[in-house]
Amino acid sequence: MKKIIISVAALMFQLSVARAQAPDSTAADYQARKLKISEVNLVSSYYNQDGNNSAITGGIGTEKLFDVANSLELKLTKTDRRQRIHTFSGEFNIDYYSSASQDNIDPLTISGASRTDTHVYPSISWNVQDPRSRTSRGISASYSTEYDYTSYGLNLHFAKTSKDKNREVTLKAGVFLDTYEAILPSELRPSGYSSGAEGDRANLYYKPRNTYNGSLSLSQVVNKRLHLLFIIEPTYQEGLLSTPFHRTYFTDGQEKVEKLLGSRVKVPLGVRSSYFLGDRTVIRTFYRFYVDNWGMKAHTFSLEVPFKITPFFSLSPFYRFNSQSAVRYFAPYAQHDPNTTYYTSDYDLSTFQSHFGGLGVRIAPPGGVMGIQHFGALEIRYGHYYRTAGTGMNANMITLAAKFK
């Protein structure tokens, strides 16, 4: 699959070069614009959570986790002889996390290889914007890997803007091909099955998980103050959709590995609005309805109100509320019927409400942050998350984003 992704990207690049080199009626108007760095973005974040409903121990036990994430994005732009704007982006992301609950996959080897892990996920993309045809199209490829997981992704998009530029339709399609190592809890491994630890991975099952998603959106400028966006994003998944090291416990005392259907259809519908309340304030709202064939329904609402204290200093308070119903296969610890076919005690799939609120602070002085000309903007965001599922879970996240132009 990696070869296919590289080949498609290479083919599109060759076609672009060929077209760019072809004779064109606008060649006389062509002005050479070299490929240049247009933007560099650096993002660092720290996340921690604490709760007592870990799916690894069957819906009870610690959920303590912290994650340190860093991202570097580089954007380059170039205008060709047809006045089309080419944007090439490369992004490199790396997370380092520690999960206390993952130590319980094998309680006899606490602090095993899975307690801490590194997640690396680079991506590249190419977008072409054509002002004459009012179209934009692009392709991106991604790769992701951590201890027991590898993923390859490919995404395409196309957008068309109306003549008055008040309306835009966007189509997106993507595929992610994942492979998981089926690491099992120590007491549920068949005889001779590897633990998954370093040096003991020869006899493991490898399971695929494929995700196909699409997106259709319509953005509309209603008037100079109100902009709306309507979007539908159907997704189909197949393969290993359960997590092999999640335990489930039954009313008769049995213990088994989590088992879920091998396919899932998800359909989210959303509407987003931006209302410009004068020159200093924007009211941004978002509502999403979600339904899938596992029986889950969810409603999500978010509100963010960025307002400028000065032209170069702004505050952005935000809040998001989510309410969802459980999938039909969920039951808490030791409450599963022994006769059921599918079962999980993962509280991410349970009924709960969640709240996420916080504040962002952004500075973007005209002479650059701290007087550094190319240091265009700096933003710090803090958010607190609370989930009502089980005994409740709390999380905190702080993000630092810097933009250089």
C-alpha cells in the first residue's frame, strides 16, 4: 500500500509538471514565482487524565495517562504559468505517552514495554488552487506507527466556489489501512502465544482494520455577518474493531477478551456558524448529530467567542458539550450476560455526558512576536475535560502554538 500511495502522489506530481510546461495562452502574463516557504507552524501540547474505569481491566481500575505531543508543519507555495497556486505541506508529529492501565495487560511484568510508548505520524500534502476555474484540489498521504500499530492513509479533496464567492461545495474521500498486533491479557493467551514484549513477538496474530470515509460540505455566506457550513461525513470500518487487550467479565465469573462486530457504519451530520458581531467579536457555534449501526447516538454542541482586546491581542473562551448513548454491546464490570455474542466494558462506548471548556490567548503584533519579524503569532490554549461515565474522568490539556511566516 505504501508503494501505491507514493506512486499516486508521484503520478499527480508528474501530471502537474507536464501541464505546467505545456504551451498556454496565459504564458505571456506569466511571472516567475519561485517555490518559497510560506508558513511554519510549531505546536506542543501536554495532556493528562485520571479516572477509574479502564477497559483493560474490564471497566474498573486506573485510567491515568499523560501525553506530550509535538508537531512541526512546513508549507511551501508556488504560482505556475496558469496562475494556479500550489501549496506543498509536510508535517511531522511525535507523541510520547505513559499509560498506567496498559501496565495491567500483563500484571506479572509491571513496567513492561507497553507502559510508555512513542507515536510517530508524518504526512505530506499537495493542494492546487485555480482562481480562474474557482476550484481547489489536493491529495495527502500519511503514515502512523506505535508499538502495536501501523497505519497508511490516503486522502483526496475537491472544492468549487461560486462566481460571487459566497458559496463553496467540497468533496473529500479517504482511506486508512491499519494493522494491529493482537496483544492479549496474560491470563487469556493460548499456550505458546507471544506476550508482545520486546524479544517475544514471534508468535502474534496481526489483524487489519480498514477505514473508508467521505465528506460533503456546503459553505454559504448568508450576509456580511453570518457564514454557515453544512457537512455530512459518513465512515465505514471493517476488520478488528475491538481492542485485543481489553478484558470483559460476565455474571457467571467468566473472563474473556473484548469482542465487537467486524464492521461499523458511522454517520455524523453537522452545521457550523460564524457570526461577526462588529469588528472585535466572532460567535462560532457548532452542532453535530451522530448515529451508527452499533446503536450509539450522540449530540455535540460547541461555542467559541474570540474577541479582540486590541487589534493584535485576542481572547477565545470556548465550551463543548457532548451527550451520547451506549452501544448495545456495553455493560459495566461483571454485568455481561454469558450468552451474548458481542461484549465490551469500554466506557468510551457507554452512555455519558462530557464537558470541555477553557480559554485561548493569542498575540499577533505587526512587527512580530518579541520583535522577531517572521514570528507571526503565538497562541496558548488551556482546556479542562470532564466525563460523567462510570465514576467520572477528568483531563487537562495545554497547547502552545507558534506561527512563522
